[in-house]
Amino acid sequence: MRQGASSKGTREVSRPNFFIIGAPKCGTTSLARYLGGHPHVFITNPKEPCYFSRSLTTEREQRRSKACHCSLDGYLHLFDRAKEEHWLRGDATTRNLRCEPALLEIRALVPDARLIVMLRDPAEMVPSWHAQKVHERQEVERDLEKAWRLEDSRRRGENLPPRLKATDAFQYSQVARLGTQVERLLEIFPREQVHAIFMDDLRQDPRNVYLRTLEFLGLSDDGQQDFEVHNKRRMSGGILSAVGLRKPQAPIAAISPQFEDELRHHFVGEVEKLERILGRDLQSWKPR
């Protein structure tokens, strides 16, 4: 159903009514592709407009951004291609989960929105996030442990890479505070409007995860069987360098067992918070 009007009152638009809000490196790209293939679902292009979480966008990136990042009217333009059969319309901006103003603004605009949150072992998520930032040439410190220990100075505005897009992108310990983020989400939205997906489940049985997500969204099974993984962590070289668009990058070294153990101890409180909130045994995410 077409509803609402632009901020200028000059045109009708299809308002969003569901959001994949994060966390990053937890399968959001894959889920957006799966849902986008359903005949009754519309996902924006780009997948992550970052409109609601624009407070995290650096000034440099704001100057380079498109209108959809800066104004409600620009954001709503992204839904102009949605058709009447698209009962569910949304985007998959992963910054929204860690941005309280984004969640509050979504609630104000779409109080009955359905939200999908995707979760992963923080000790896996942090290395994957760091690898992506290195691949994107945003992170210049290729050693994760060294980048981790730069957080305090970067919080003060020191040692920041020049191509930074999100102000908190290199606050690795904050990006992966999943327990705190989910707790805040459920203080803003009723539990029945939030669907949590664990990446462990998505890996093991994507079809079942997809079906449960459709049920949450009030959609019937479209028979989809192709659940290819999208946006895998890219290693040295990658597709872009292979076609001559970028110089190959040296491989990123695997983290040491000692640093992995440090990460698990650092996030154990966040993991236990998730256990309490969602009623899920996450022992495998804890120190071993």
C-alpha cells in the first residue's frame, strides 16, 4: 500500500516498515539478499543508506554522501521503486544497532517497525570487522592487536586513518558490545517487534533461519533454496586487485591464541548479558 508523503508534501512514497539493523559482519548482507529475493520484500539500493545513523558519519563522508544520507526526503526516495506487492520494505544499515539516536528516530517514524538483529561471537566479529576495514583501505593498521590498543588515542582524535567513514568504526570494543546494544534496543522497542538471529544458526541451517524470519515478518514461504554466503571476508588481493582496480594487499595475519583469549575475557560480560536477555546458551563464545 502506498502511504505517507515526502517532507515537501509533493509526492506519495512507500514508507519502510522493517529494518535489518546489524550487527556488522554477522550475515546481514546474506540475509538482505535472501529476503530481497522474496516477491513481497523490497530492500533499498544501497543496502545501507545510513540515514538514521548519520550522527556517526564523519564530516568528510557527509560532504561526499548522497542526498539519501542527509535528509528524510532523500531517504524516502529510495523506496520509490517499491511496488504494491512489496508488503515489507526496508534497509539493512548495520550502524543502526549501535546508534541510539537511530533507533529512537526509527521508532518515531515507524513505531510498529519490525527489526532484525543479527549476532555473532564477538571474538570472531572483531577480527572480521578489522579485516573488512583493512580491505576497504579505511584501517591502516593491519595488525588487529595493535589497532585494538589504539582505541584510547583514536577516541581522543589521534592516529585516525584519513579515509574514516564512521566516527566509531575503529572503536572495536564498542562496535562488538552486542549485549549492551541489544539491551538498549529492547528498551526502545517491544520484544515482539524484534527478531534475533545468531550467525551460528545461519551457517548451520540457513533455510530454517530464513523460514523463521519469514514467519516473524508475516510472510509465507516462497520456496527459496539458494542460500549462498555473501560478503565473505576477503583475503589478500581479492576481486578488485584481480581486475587491476587495486594493488594486491599482503595477507592479514591470524590473531594469536593469547589475543583471542584476551578478546573472549573482554567480552564475557556482553555475552552473559545476551544469554540473560535472549535465553540462549552461549558457552562457546566464552573463554576456553
